[in-house]
Amino acid sequence: MPLRDLESTAAARDGTPIRLRPLGPADEPLLQDLFVHMSREDVRLRFFAAIRELSHALAGRLLNLDYDRSMAIVALQEATPLGVARYAAEDDEKRRAEFAIAVRSDWKGRGIGYLLMTPAD
């Protein structure tokens, strides 16, 4: 399935249209923008560490996806990244996976995390 087939549009709780699409290798600027708009506490909760900046190396690791075993979806309001959800299968049987969600701090409580974890219709 082509990645563009995984794109969809949804609405935040207040009706704001949100575009959901897979992250790709060229999306480092989106990750950097999301990171600088997250509080230190939100960053710590996402990465389980007090990270002061999203290095190019870490961004590269987050964007280097094996689409057979992992996926990352970004929520966008126009060109502004609002959040990212990702999962990585723990084994070849794909019965269990680790997942993580990061939502821009000023958009928390508006349903972005829910949209990122809800299958598209």
C-alpha cells in the first residue's frame, strides 16, 4: 500500500481540520518545530529524559522507519505539526508493539492524541 493511501483528514474537538499522514525521511523540519513547541515536561514524558534539543542524529533515527514493522503519523493543521504517534512492532509476529505520542503543548486537550491513535475511516 502506498504511504499516501494512509493520509486522511479529521477534525479536532473544536472542529479545526487536521491532516494526518505518515512521516517521511524529509520531515525533520516538522519534528524540530514540534519539539520546540513542547514544554520541557512534555519532552521528558515522551523521551523519558530531559532533552534540551532534538539533535539531527536523533531526528534521523526517528525518521528512519521500517514501514513493515513501524509507522509514524503526523497531525498537521495546515503546515504546522501538532503531534506525532509512532509504533514499532516488537517481533516478527507483530502481536505487540511499543508506541509513543507527542503533542504540541499548546494543543493538548484538543483531541490530537486521540486522532493520532484512531484508525482512519
